[in-house]
Amino acid sequence: MPVESPMLHAVAVGSVDDGKSTLIGRLLYETGHLNADEIAHVEEASRKRGRKGLDLALLTDGLRAEREQGITIDVAYRSFDAQGRRILLGDAPGHEQYTRNMVTAAAGADVAILLVDAKNGLTDQTRRHLAICGMLGVSDVVACVNKIDLVEYDQARFAELADELVAASMAIDGPRITPIPLSALEGVNITERSEATAWYDGPTVLDVLHDLDRKVAEEEFRMPVQWVIRHDEGGADVRGLAGRITSGTVEVGDEVVALPSGRTSRISRIDVLGDERPSASAPLSVTLHLEDDVDVSRGDVIAPVGNAPAVASRITATIAWLDEAPLTAPARLEARQGNRLVPVIIEELHERLDLAAMEQVPTDALEVNDLGIATMLSAQPLAVEVYGDNREMGSMVLVDPGSNRTVGAVMVREVIRD
Amino acid sequence: MSTITELSTLDVLEAEAVHIIRECAAECERPVLLFSGGKDSIVLAHLATKAFAPAGLPFPLMHVDTGHNFPEVIEYRDWFVGEIDERLIVASVEESIAQGRVQDETGPRASRNRLQTTTLLDAIAEHQFDACFGGARRDEERARAKERVFSHRDMFGQWDPRNQRPEPWSIYNTKLRKGEHFRVFPLSNWTEVDVWLYIQREGLSLPSIYFAHEREVFMRDGMLMAAADFVERLPNEEVFTETVRFRTVGDATCTAGMKSTAATVEEVLVETRASDISERGASRADDKTSEAAMEDRKRGGYF
């Protein structure tokens, strides 16, 4: 039975100075997650910088360099409760040069809070962040038309920008948009509706976060094996397959296959951290026992017989390139997928998303912060799926074996059968 | 046997922490779990035992001992380690001082908080640890809110906050060069209340100083500091008896108590939820030295 997720990953995105950090400060403040000493700290830090009033950005811009320059460089994570639901919110950098950190924050997010300045309207960076959210599979965007107080709470201006946002997302087959007129500074429509926008009868930001329909364990059962727990049970050497269920539900008696080997068995026991259960679902960490003593080890994926992912060596994928040194084909790298690390070759680069024109253009290199499409070959076959079908089985991280740096984020578009 | 009908935030946080612990144990050669006897490290060690049960832990615990301890905590530490039947390494700041590796601070404001970094880095080098599990949470402090789950440290133990490895999804890049290590934070996304709720749910016992008790204290910078032999007091700092509990447990020279009558986990939860002051703001003198005190210490290799 799919259940409503008790925890939601959210990310705040948008251009520089559109008010992301202020909104987060407001959200924390209005939901009672900001302590007196933290406010006192922000007051003092604001004064020191000659700011008038409270500069709530100083709350999440915690690094020295960020405070000195007044910008967000890396993601800050804060937790708060939206009427009983836990929200883990990443404050993503708005600057183009830190797009890679924005990708980190948005990968795995259920919802993005996109801020747009009511006066300035949509910028290239707004469209860029919308496109990245779409590619990373963030299916919902709360589009906040911020600083609505600076345009005299003008309903027509809000409607105009709301239409533009919906159109921009439609054009790229992007996320579902929920537009909200907002003033992060004045606290309008964040957790409570405001008289100032009496013409608006939609949800507040908090309402959307609380109500967003996000079921866990809807997809097919998958569990990449992390660790084999061996122990002696009445003279028998028992092997438990420890891992986190990344999607779906598994039950005792289910017929399963271990990939890539293809060996099959049945689930004989499910142990949820010391609690024996008849079934278990994502995202729980469990230990599975099989009826037969088949050879399964770290990196293998357990899946239902008949509904298992494809095993393939060649894929096409969207790559978000994160490294200063550009990617050119062919390139020898390592890919971490599931619990495996395998050598890969980026065989060919096909296209790059031109974020200014918002169109795919042919390319032979990906620069830092670029998003492109490539063909990739792995040294061993992998159990993979298309990212849109299963995020966990369809995502990878690229590592440069020379520098050990994390250089790319990969989303599988197509599995090419051997 | 029970079927899950609903999933709680704690279930999700627990599953995530166990995933991180298993991942590090599988990928790193020689991990170690930093165990202070504080509530976060108790929860962390408990999660680790659950992650590998019924087998034992595939790594030892390590306490960086400043020598300026609350005796109740050391007593608890030794009891806990016996209870879970695992190996504890004690890295001693006293020894670092005796060997001349660090210079003990003197005077009323002396603290061994900073000195711990050298002892920790020496122990990491001596035992060739390539990963240290820590109980730090992102809700604790501004710099910690920025830190990755697998946080890379160079050969000098330094954190480079401007050049962190991207960490999309739950995929961790665990590659290291010799001499480098990771600090791994399975409780990154937990809050102080989550930790208490989990202690309640799992029925974990804690060192007695976490609950209200009478203690000789003195007031410094608006905070109640424990009167101990190794803390030199200023002339105006008079000792008096107060009913207090500690919200965090660290080096006794820089950890403050709070007035409280909360004697059980339930009562502590009520107080924590109602509190208007953050955990570190209430109890850590070491964060107040400058705006970026934590970032600066972390850059140098601190926990």
C-alpha cells in the first residue's frame, strides 16, 4: 500500500536577489523554527554590515565568503515542519557559476520553490533553473512571484507573470507550476494569506508543501545490496542482504532475481532493523534473506522476477557537467550507480542545452554547468532504468579517477540493449 | 510480525542514517565512529549496531578525551561500550600535551576544545582511519548546515567549504587519496527534537547529566558553568548550587548547563519543543568567539 511520504525534499531556486534566503528565513520564522539567539545573531550581523533591519539571508549564508560577498555559494539545508509534515529545504545558489551546487540541491528534490521578482520578471536564470528542475525530475514547482508589495499588490502583474511561468514550463515539457503572489519581506502568503492580496484565493507556500501528493513506494520493488551480513545461526552460516529499498514493496515469498547475474530465489525473511516483518517498502533500510544460498554481493540489485530492470552496458543520458575542466569525448571516467563503481567511457557527445535560447544544439564539449546528451559505455553491464521511470536506478555520479573529483551527474534517457 | 501502514519521519531518518553507515563501512577501508558519550553519538552508535545486527560492528569506536570530563559521562561511556560489546579507542588530549604536541591553555578561560583537533588528527594518522562517523546535525549551526554527508578532508584534515564535492541524490563519491579522510554524518538531517524522540522510541539510556540534578555552578557570560577543579574562576564568579541539566555534552570547560526540572525524556522533550534558544546557543561557549567560529575550526580539522 503506497503511503503519503512523511518527509518532503524541497529546494529554493531562482535568480540572485530574488529573495530565496529571505523566504527561507521567513518560513523558519513563521513556523516557529527560528530561535531567539539565531535572530539576535542575524540582527548583530546585519548591523555590522550596515544593513537596515534584519537581513534574513545571513541566516543561511553561513560561510565567511558568502557573508563577505553577500551571495550564496553552496547549499544550506534546514528542516521545518509544515503542519506535521517534515520539510527538508535546500537553499540553492542563484549565481550561474554555482549552478553545480544548485544541481546538487535539486537532485532528489520532490518540489522546487522558484522565486521571481515581480518587478523584473523572468530572467534567463529563472528559465535555466526551471529547465534544470525539469531534467532532474522535480515534478512540482511553487512559483513565487516575490516582492509583490513593490508593484502595489497588482493582480494584473501577478497574472501576467503566472502565465509566463506556466508557458515557460510548458515549452520545455517541464514541471507543474503553482503560482503564488508573495512578499517574503512582508510575510505575504507564506504561511498565511494576506489582506493585501485579497484577490488571491489560492494556497500559501506552506499549504502547497503540506498538501503535495507524494506517495512512497509506488514503483516496482528495487533494492541494491549494500552489505552482506553473515552470522552463525544454530551452526548454519546465514547470509543477510542488507540495503535500502529504493522503490516499491517486497513481501515474504516473493520471487526475486539478483542482477546483473540473473540468479533467482524467493524471499524467506524480511528484517527491518531488528523487527521481522511480512513486508517492507521504500525508503526503509532492511536485511533480506533468500530461500536459496545464491551468490549475491554488494552492488547487485534485487528485483521482482518478471519486473526487473534491464541489464545493459550502453546508455544515452543527460549529463550535468560539474567540473571546471570541460568534458570532451571520448573520456574515461568512473560511474557510481546503485552501489557499484564501474569504469565508463563517454563515447560521444550529441547535444548541449543552450540555456539562453532554451534549445538543444550540437556540441563536442560540455563546459562546467552545461547540460548535455551523451552515449556512455560501462565496463560491466549495469541494472539500469530510464530516470523518468525510476530515479534511483536511473541516476549516476561521474568521478574522475585521476583527481577523484565528482565531475558529473547522469540521468539515463535510454537503455540500449546489448 | 507487523505490517507497516504508516511511515513516520523517524522511520525515514533512521533508514537514511543506516544507509549512510552501511555505505561508508562498505566503501572505506578503516572507518571509526567518534563516540563522546553525548546523546548524538549514542544515537549514532545505536544506529550502527542496528545496521549490522546480528553481526557486530565492522569498525571500532573512538573517544577523543580532553581529560576535562563530566565523570558521569565517562562512566556511561564505559558502560555503553561494554553493553554493545565493541572496541573503544581512547585518544587522549592529556597525552598530546605530555608529548608536547599541543600546549595546554591556562587561566580562567582555558579550554582544551581546540586542542582536541590535534589529538584527533594524530589518532586518525596513527590508526590510518579513512572515515570518521560523527553525530553532527545540520540544524546545529550555520556552517554545519552547509556540509555534505560525506565531507572530504585533505591530508591536513582541512575542510574546504568553497570546493565541496557535489552530492546529488543519495550517491556518495567515496574515493580518497592516501592520507585523506572523510567525516561522515549520518544524522545530517535530524533535528534536536528528532534525536530526543528517537531516544524515547528506542528506549535508550543517557548519561545522568542530561536530566535535572543539583550541581555546583557559577555564572559566566550569562551561562551556568559547572564548577570543577580544572576550571579557574574569575574573582567575581561565585559558586552556588542550582538544579540544572545539560543540553549538550562536550568538554566541561566550555559546556554550559541550563536551569531545568526535566527529569525524564518526556519532560526534556516538552522543554526542548518550547525552547526559544538553539542548542548550541544555550550551551556552547566555543561558538561565541566569532561569527564564523565553527567554520574556522572545521577548516582546521575539528569535528
